[in-house]
Amino acid sequence: MKTLVQGGYVVGFNGQEHEVIKDGVVVFENDRILFVGKEYSEPVDKKIEARGCLVSPGFVDTHFHSGGNAGDYLLNEPDKPDFFASNYLAHGAPTREGAQHAHLKDVDVGQRFSFIHILKSGVTTILEVGGPGGSPEPYVEMVGEVGIRCYTGPSYKNVDFFHDQEGRLEYDWNDQRGSEGLKKAIAFAKKFNGACNGRMGTMLFPGHVDSCTPELLKDTKKAAKELGVRVQIHTAINLIEFHTVMRQHRSTPVELLKKIGFLDPEVSLSHCIFLTGHSWAAYPYGDDLKIIADSGASVAHSPLKYLKLGITMESFDRYLKAGINVALGTDTFPKDIISEMRYAALASRFADKSFTAGHPRDVYNAATLGGAKLIGRDDLGRLQKGAKADITIVNLKDIAFGAVRDPIKALVETGTSRDVRMVIVDGEILLDNGKFLRLNEDELIDKVQAKGEEVWKSVPKWHWTGKSVDEILPPAFKMS
């Protein structure tokens, strides 16, 4: 079926860069775009009215963890100042005797909820780290039911993290754990690459530079080459990782990856905050940015996760000027890629102490072209003849936006996921008038709330203090 989208502001791609076509149109047939321009005179089967809207390529989220949002409430646990804002480690490591972990990644509720949540912010492609876990078949079935485009695979590492009874972090090393995890990831890649009518791609996801041995990382690169898939690894994610790697290998995490031959254009590094020269690292020696740029590796940046912790990338513009491909991810809730663009821009201005930094053009590119480059796709992140019919329509005709002169600046400076009106993936409308079409959202939210209550009730069973969630992280105001 041939469908015409009447804009609005259409973000077309001219082969080199995006350009905005006022009152433009996009025509797609089945899963491919046929035409992008001012006028289309041939007959069509359907017309979508999008005047007053931004007609954008679907956004690409390059660092996503599925599951419910209950664990995010523990992100800034005040009893762990010795963790130096190490995010997930505050609530991602139970005691060895812990009966239950904070993360409940059930497929039917938590994971399905987060997939729909990110889709509703205009994301049409996600890179999901470790999503399949122990239930690959139900997970793949769920991805197919939601309809989003997904690059994924099980995560694996040599280390399990634990807390002792005093709250100290313990690394539990096991070489077999890592090798068995890699085998499962390879099996998943072989079985499910191309699943969900081609919307599922597979990748390899070793955990972190400090949780994997160099041998496991070398084996990962060898396996990725044989499979023809890409790799993403958490790198320079927190100070604990930075100092652990420095102690063990006398090099920064990025320097270690270079030393073992891990870095190349097929690799992406998630986060990449604590590099040489960053104020928190207090390590001015060497040049991690140059190493990354010279290797051709990409960086998947999730600004909100670090802003919650009082940390910024130093800075988005500096990475771009070094020649690094920077893409965006949503590593925390709310999973709102439009807001992540704004956070990336504002954090860069703060870090550089310059109002000219963090240009809306650059963060929009990161959420589209940068993400597509990271996963090696030249038919995503752009509206161009022959590209995939992955389209996001954002309503700009709203009191929140007022008068719109530049729709990209308006989107970055004002927009949120709630402004997304329609999302199309592979030529199919999944979101219309802001509502997901394949599921009753109200029923899902009730289940998410019940699951969240279950998570919070379980905290004393796994947390090193044995305290309740309200004792560990008191609410903003007294609740009665």
C-alpha cells in the first residue's frame, strides 16, 4: 500500500545531511520510502495529515535496558557516597545471601512496558543490552508483538558483583562464567538474527571493561568477526571501573581496549564518561578521545543517567571535534529520547561554559544519523528514497511550542515524548494520536505498578543493610 504523509516540516536527507522541507511530503510503500520532497502527483492509497507537525526519521536509541522502572528509584542511594555516583552498583549488587535482586526483568510486564515506553518517544530502533537474558524465545516473541526494530543479545561477563554485610563491593571472578555466557550469546546471534520479519538484529554485549578479562574480550572480537555482528561494551562508566582497570592493567579502560586490539568501527562504547582529562577522573595523562577517534569506534551517550548523579560528559562538543561518532541512548527512566537530546545539549553548554555548545543540529544528528552509523545502517535515521519507512511525527502545533521558526530547535528545546503523535516502523503505524495500537496501556500500567510494589517490598531481602526501601531512600515528603 502506498501512503503519503503531508507535512508539516519534513526532515529529508540529501545524501550528505538532513534538510528541513517546509510543507513537504513523504511517500512510502510497504516498508520503504519512495519519495521525499515538496509535491507528489501520483495516486496513493492512503494519506496521513501532518500539517503543523515535524515529520522526522524514527529515532535510534543506542543504549537501552528493558525492564520496569522500580529499580531506578534506588539510583541515588544516599548510603553509598563511597561509590562515587557509580549508578547501577548502588542497587545492582545484592548480598551473597540475598534472596531477590532489585531488577525484575519479566518479559510480559517490565520489558514489554519499557519497549512501549521508548516507542512512544519516537524511537523506532533500539539497541537493547542483555535483553534476552534467560528467556530468549519469549523475549523475541514480545519484540515481534510490540513491532519495534531491535538489535540485541544476552550480556555476559566474568564477574558477579556482590555487597558484603558492611556494604563493600566484591568482585566474584569466574572465567567459566564468561566463556559460557559468550557461548550463549553466540547461539542467540545465530538463531535469532533476522527474526521478527527482519526487524531483529543481533550483537555481542560483554559487560564492562572491569568485569571481563582481556581474554574474554579477545574471544568476543573473534566471535563477532566470524558472526558478522557488532559489539557494544560499557566503558569508562564509573570511577570504580576506572580505578580497578588502572590498578590491574596500569592503563585507562580505553587504553586497555586499544592494547588488546578490541577497538574498531564495528565497536561502540556505551557511556564513555570517565576519560583522561575528565574532572572526576583527575587523570590528565594520555588521550582517550584520540584513541577512540583513531579507531573509528562510536560512543553511545546517555546524558540523563549521569545528570541524575551530578555528572556530565566533558563534553559532547569535544567528542565531536575529536572526530568521534556520538549517538544517544536512554539508560534510565523516563526513557525519552527527545529529552535526552535536550539534556545532551544543555550539559555540553554547562561543561564548556559556552552557550554556543550543544547545538540542536548535533544532538538531533546523534539521535538519527549517529545511531544509524553506530549499528552500520545507511537505511535508518534518515528520510530518503530507499530508506526504511521508519517515521516519527511530532505535533508542534501546541501551546507548549508557541510560534515555531526552526522545528529542530523547537523540538530539542521544548519537546518531550508526550508530543509524539505517530510512530511508523517498517511502514506500519504502531502509535497513533499518542496511543499504542497493539495493547491496552491502562491494563499494562496497573501490572507495572503491582510489579514495582513487589520490587520495593523485596528490598530488605537482598540489600546489604536489610532495611526497607523507605529507610534506604526516604520519599521527598512524609507519606501517610
